[in-house]
Amino acid sequence: MTDFTAVQASNPAELYVDAEEAAALHAAARDFHSIELSPRELCDLELLLNGGFAPLRGFLGQRDYESVLGRMRLTDGTLSPIPVTLGVTPRQAETLAVGTHVALRDEQGDPLAVLQVTDVWAPDRHAEAQAVFGTTDPQHPGVRPLLETRSTVYVGGEVRGLKAPQHFDFHELRRTPAQLREEFARRGWNRVVGFQTRNPLHRSHRELMVRAAEQVGARLLLHPAVGPTRPGDIDPYVRVRCYRAIMGKFPPESVLLSVLNLAMRMAGPREALWHAIIRRNHGCTHFIVGRDHAGPGSDATGKPFYGPYEAQDLMAHHEEEVGIRMVAFQELVYVKNRAQYHPIDELGPEDQVESISGTELRRRLRAGVEVPDWFSYPEVIAELRKSFPPRHRQGFTLFFTGLSGAGKSTIARILAARFMEHGERPVTLLDGDVVRKQLSSELGFSREHRDLNILRIGFVANEITKNGGIAICAPIAPYAATRRQVRELISAQGGFIEVHVATPLEVCEQRDRKGLYAKARAGLIPHFTGISDPYEPPGHPELRLETSEQTPEETAQDVIAYLEREGFLV
């Protein structure tokens, strides 16, 4: 059986250069082409440089990438279930020749590493989605960004680290693989079982972790992912406060909390195997794999993307090769008549199971309803209540979308005035035409520029929403994918209400006082939505309004009635 000594003997190498070489490369990087890394790629780079992704020494080249997709192995046979890739746009790729050096920079432009290019290629992203996620369904949160990204070209090569990415939070909780192993050795922990999570912990999670540690005679590493996870997940600041609150509920000297800057893919079985490799590199001897590990839930038809224990099956097949033992657990449920948690497969016909779903928990938090002690700890619920206030105290975004002339701006102005009359929250109106003049004056009307304009609006609305205000947005926003990006950004911070002003095209043309539609039909205005550019109607907006037979005031009242029903207004 794998033990701590064996894990210590195979310390993964870090990829940082020494100070002298770093200074030379930093100076040379001024003349290199640069790639600004996305949040996911920044996480990947950090784990490449500190050895968390060992034995990888850079972003995958084409042959290794294709081998990982086809057989979960690098070309040398090393098990590697998730492709770690670096994406660029086709225009960027034109400047990246094999053999050249590229500076990898953070969003502030600071060079963190230098990559020597070995491969530049355009992957089949549908094939990647099918291989890694087992589906090409865009409902899967890992598939959608893969298929919708503009970075459609991959760049492979080894990396040399200049310095670690900078973090200003959780300093005492951020430990590299080497630092964690040193800490385990200092504490005399010869067996360590790792627990991966992207959610707050409640009593069932604590029960599972303690049972796992007792089962194998190990201490616990609570190792949550604090990089990008699934859209809509609770943000890492809230989660880490919850983790700190629960630490006192474990037996003394039995658990260590350390955060992991990992960008999850939600790839189910493959990701469970990947998580185990990462924890092996951090010094764990065992790893907990529970029900639907790293799964994103169900598709639009309600069918789960992965079987509940597929991850355990794959891990069991490879655990000897990985070098870390799996601790497999069935789902734990609370049994009322026993007043205890039990594995779901050990229940009898007389047992009464009680449960609270994530949706029900959020409802209780927002409504101020009690959460029972059997489900969670008061300290954890208190932290969650800080971030899930009742809806009437939350910020929210009203996001109007529809054709030019549909009536969006008029309705938005009426609502802004009504909200400001009441004065309960600060109100900001982000009208499409005004934003174009003030925030996006340099942009044209290509699809790329339209998307960028909407993402800017979304960014501003998100800042307003998370600080408790009301953002009222009234752009055309013709493309569904971009509207979805805005929804995912804002809904993690507060309310997001998409309002489709579904006025027919012929009515919009009749209302057109500026003659824009006539000019567009004459070919004088290119890229005009509804004429020479498409409009993709929302499939499932919170509200769909038809203004042909209602006054703007009546339509605005419909919006207010919805907000009152949903608890945003009292």
C-alpha cells in the first residue's frame, strides 16, 4: 500500500528558474510576443510551475494532446486524464512560430513565465468535448466555454517560471506541494487523506471526512478548489469563511485546511482521476471519491451527465498506477428515526430520510427560514446568511433585450424613475445608446464588437448588483451566447432577470422615427439587427413582454409585479 514515505520520495519538481536566469528572461521578455492568460490558464500555469501538475512541464503539444484525448495518457505512456492547454486566437497564432519564445502574462501584464513554442495547431474542439466530457451538449458547463471560445488555436511548449502568480488573499492557506509535504512531515502525518470540494461544507461532509480518516487511519487534508468552478457556484471568499467556521467541528489535530488554486473542468470521472494525481503531488496518500465526483449535474432533459459512481470505477482501475489510494463512499443521508447519517445503501424499509437540496437551502437563506441543526452548523449558516440576504435586500439586474424600436429604453427609464422614487437601493440605468457613446464609443457593429459592448455592460451591471444596487440594462444584445455569459457572471452575485421585449419587427419599423430600418433595407447601414444581422430570441427569459397592445407604463407595471412576486421588491 502507498505510504507517506513513498510519496515523499517522488517530490515533483518545480519549474522556476533561478534568480539570475529569471532576471535575464524578464528583460528579454520585453521583446517576446506575449499571451495574456485567462483565469483558467493562470491557475493551470501556477500548478505547472509549483509541481501540482507533475510530471507535466508545460502546456501540451499536439501529439500529447491527442494522446490524452484518445487514451488518457501522454505519448510516453504517463497517465494524464485532462488536457492542459493554452489557447490563442487565430490572429495571435499568426505571430507564434515554432521555436520562438512567448511571455506568459497575467491580466496586469506582468510576465510570470516564458514558453518555448513547440506546436501551434487548431484542435477539433467537438472531439475534445466528446473525449473529455463524454458529450458535446452545451448545457454541460465545461463544454460550453470550450465550444464558444474565440481562442480556437492551441500553443504547446515547456514553460520556465519567472515568479509565482500573486495572491492577496488566504496567504496562510496557500501551500505549494513542497510546502504541504513539509507541513505533513513536521506534524508527523504518515497517512493523509485528501478531500476535494467546491461547495460549503455541512454536517454530511464532515461526517464523510471523519469516517474516511478513521477507515484508513489517516489525518485529513481539506483541499478546496478556489479557482474558477461552475457558473453560479458560491464564490471562494464565502466558502473559505465557511471552511474556517467548520474546522473546530473535527477531532483535535486531525485536519489541515489548505486552498488549491485549481480551475475545475467538471469532467466527472476523468476529473476525479486528475484530482487524485494532483493530491498525490501534494503529499496525500489517500483520496476521497464520493458520489458524482466533479459532476455538473443533469442535462436539459434531467438525465445526469455521469453515473453516480462512474468516477469511483475509473479511479479503482487506475489507483495502483496513480500511487494514491481511493477511499470510496456512498452518499450519506440523514435518517430521522436514527438521528444519524448513514450510507444510502445501508438503509432499511423503516428508515425515514430527510434532505435539503441546494435550491431549498438557498430559498431558506433568502427567506430567513431556519435551517435545521441536523443539516448544518450554526457557524456555517451564519456565514452563508451574510452572502445570501433576503431578496428584498439583494442587488439585481434587469436585462432588457429586443430589436431596435421594441420599447426597451422607454420601459427601462420608467422603471428607473419608479425605483428612485422609492429610494430603497441605488439605481443605475445602462441604456444601449448611452453606453455606446460613453463606454464603447470606439466599437463598431461587427459581432466581435457587439459582444464586447454587451460584456462591458455586464461587467458594470455585475459591480452594481454585487454591491446591492439595481442595474437596468437596455441594449439590443442580439446573441444568446453573450447574454448567457452576462447571466452567469451576474447571477452568482445577486438577481438576474432577463426581459425579452418581443415586439414584432414590423411594429418596430413602424415606430422608427430616425428611419434606421429604411436605411438598413436600402443597404446604407450594414450589420443592422433584424435586417442584415440576426437576432437570437431568448429561449427562457424570466419575462417576455409584448408592447404592441400595451402602453410603456402598463408594461413597466408588469415588470414591477414580477419583481414583487419574486421577492425583490416589498
